[in-house]
Amino acid sequence: MTSKIEEILLRKKTQTQLLKNPRVLSEAYLPDKLLFREKEIEEIIDHAGDFMFGSIPKNLVIHGPPGTGKTAAMMMIKRVYNNVATKNNVDTRAIYISAKELTYHKVLYTLAINLNLNVNKGMSIGGIYDAILKHLKREGMRYLLIVDELDKIRRNTKMGDSPIDSLVYSLSRINERVQRIAVDLFLVTNNARLVERLSAPSLSSLTPIFIYFRSYNADELYEILKNRADLAFEEGAVDDAALKLLAALIKRESRDLRWGFLVLRTAASTAENGKITEGSIWRAAEIVERNVLKQVISGLDADGLILLLALAVLSEKRNHLIDSSTLYVKYKYLCDTLEWPPRTMKHVINYIGAKLESEGLVTRRPVSKGRYGRTQIFHLEENAFTVKNIVREVLAERFNLRPSLSSL
Ligand SMILES: Nc1ncnc2c1ncn2[C@@H]1O[C@H](COP(=O)(O)OP(=O)(O)OP(=O)(O)O)[C@@H](O)[C@H]1O
Ligand SMILES: [Mg+2]
């Protein structure tokens, strides 16, 4: 027993010795330099310079897949912009707002707070917008407004209209409303089509220039990972082959650098003899994947969990596509075992099935059964054994159902 405890403690010692600077692998870390992004950053800075020194507002839409350095680039640009403005006594300032999970109201509110306005959350959208306009009319300061994660803005279910459209419309009309050049907009999104789909009035007052952040190829990913690993780990702790493998996995599994950094961090605990090898990367990737999957599964309600368990159990045994009747029979059987009241077949197959599909856990496809009508074929998108075990864990944690579950 003592030796086991000692071993666990010592493992921590090796981990911390290996990973001397875990911060550089965290989300919050901003690198000094972004590799392979010089051209894009120069182009953005060029437009920012036009606004700073020439009062020429050029609205930009910066777009590209996840993890391609958009946020990091904007943070960097904001910092440099504000430093240069201060040093050269130019009355301009860059403001960064992430719209992620914020409503249209909350984005405007956050902007008002950034402008040091006396607003409160109880004020209406119109009230906050007017306060912003009034302020910008009065003072001479110009603002480079960076709105990140525009596509992740929260939809207000009560309002039928698109919050992105409303936001873009109101922000892009500020200059016209205050009758001076007061703002320049840099909008950041994964999806540029979102901007193309804006209503005609929003699009015409925005008239954006598009800047694309393409994804990195495997060699570039390797360079970025290597750069970061050199800062994070003890010298010589990470095998080159391990980093090459990680870069290849990011490409093959359509993951991004954020996932890569997480795997690297986790690899500190799967290292062998103080070294991160290809084996450590495989094991770390498995741990990270399992945690992500567990997070998604933990978000399901009881019926979703039971349906997923039914599909996992069936898939594990037969390993082929499962039709809705077979799936429903299994779901009902599990409900009986767990003493949980089952939902109707229509509800389970259509609504709960759709929920699992929207989470990316299953796919469904309608097939014809000739004169017997139509049915749906379900396919589990993740490893059945892993899903089964995770669902069991989640059910056990949530409903204290351990005894009855072990028999499944
Ligand atoms: N060229 C690069 N050089 C060094 N690090 C990079 C580079 N590109 C991205 N990163 C790092 O990868 C991580 C993800 O980048 P970032 O958050 O900027 O992506 P993003 O394009 O904003 O993604 P999303 O669309 O999901 O918001 C960050 O930790 C960032 O520092
Ligand atoms: Mg981002």
C-alpha cells in the first residue's frame, strides 16, 4: 500500500519536472509570435493603420476554421494598436469583445461599459445604443472595435430576428448616426457565409473586406507544436516523433491546435521514463477524447442516456446498422430494468434520436421497408464499448443506479 501511494506521489514529481511551464499550453496564453500568419497580420495592421492615422474606416471580416489563430492575432493587434496610439498621442483605442454566448443586448452593454458609460443591464437595447451614440457624438475619440466569435452570439428565443444582423446593422451605422468617423469594425467568425447572408441594409453599411485564415498543414502544425513544447517542457523531454504524430492526428481527426495543446499537457502524465513518446501521445489523446465524450454525454437527460445506452449495447453485439424498432425494444427493456417510465416510440425515435444526432453521437437515415412503410436506421458514431461505459458512469452518478446497471 505505502509503495503504491509513494509511486503516485513520485509520478507527480516526474510530471511537474517534465512540464515546467504548463501555462504556455493553456487557452489564456498569448504567444509572442504567430507562425505562418505574417501575411494576414500585416494586412490587418495595414487597415488598422489607415484608421489610426488616416481616419479611414475599413470594416474587416476575418474568417477561418477553428484554431487558426484568429483570436490570438486580434489580441496581439489590439495590444500593438493601443501601444502605438498612446506613444503617438493619437486619440484612438482598440476594444475587444467576444460575442460568444452573449445576447445582442449584452454585446451592446459590454461595449458601453468599455466606453465607461453609465449604463445598467436593465436598460433596453435602444436605450444603451442611444447612450453609445450620444457619447460618441460628444467626444472625439475613435474606436477600433473588434468583435470576436460573432457566429457564437446567443439567439434570443423571444426575438424572431437574427441577433447577428441586428448587431452588424447597429454597429456599422454608428458613423453615419454620429456624423463623424468614430468606429471601425473588425468582425471575426468561423463562417463567412454568415456575413454574406446578412440583410441588404446591414451588408451595404458594412461593405467588408474579407481576410481568410486558412488551416495549417501538418508540417506547419508540427512547427507550432514544437515551438510551444520547447517552452512548456524540460529540454529533450518530448520526442520529435511524438510531435510529428500529434500534428498528423490533428489533421487526420480534424481537430485543432487547442486540442493538440491539451493532448500535450495530458501527455505529461502518460510519459514513460520521463519522456514523451509516440505511445504517450496515443494514450493522452485517448484520455482527452474520453473526457470530451464524457462531457457531451453528461449533458444528456435520462431518456437520452438510456437511448444511447441501448444503441451502444446493440452496436457492440452486432456491429451493424440498427433499425428503430429494434432500438426501441432495447430502450424499453433498459427503462424497465432501471425502473424509469419509458416514452412513446414516436417521441424516442424522433425527438430523442434527433437530440443525439445534433450532439454528433449518432446518425440516422430513413429507409423504406417496402409495403411496411418506412423506418429509420441508427448508427453510433463513437466506439460502442467506450460509450457504454461512460453512459453507465453518468447514469450511476446521476441516479445512484449502480446495482441495476451492473447487470446490463
Ligand atoms: N500561427 C500560430 N502560431 C502559434 N500559435 C498559434 C498559431 N495559431 C494558433 N495558435 C494557437 O492555437 C490556439 C488556438 O488559436 P486561436 O484561439 O487564436 O484560434 P481561433 O482561430 O480564434 O479559433 P476559433 O475559430 O475556434 O475561435 C491558441 O492557443 C493560439 O495561441
Ligand atoms: Mg477564436
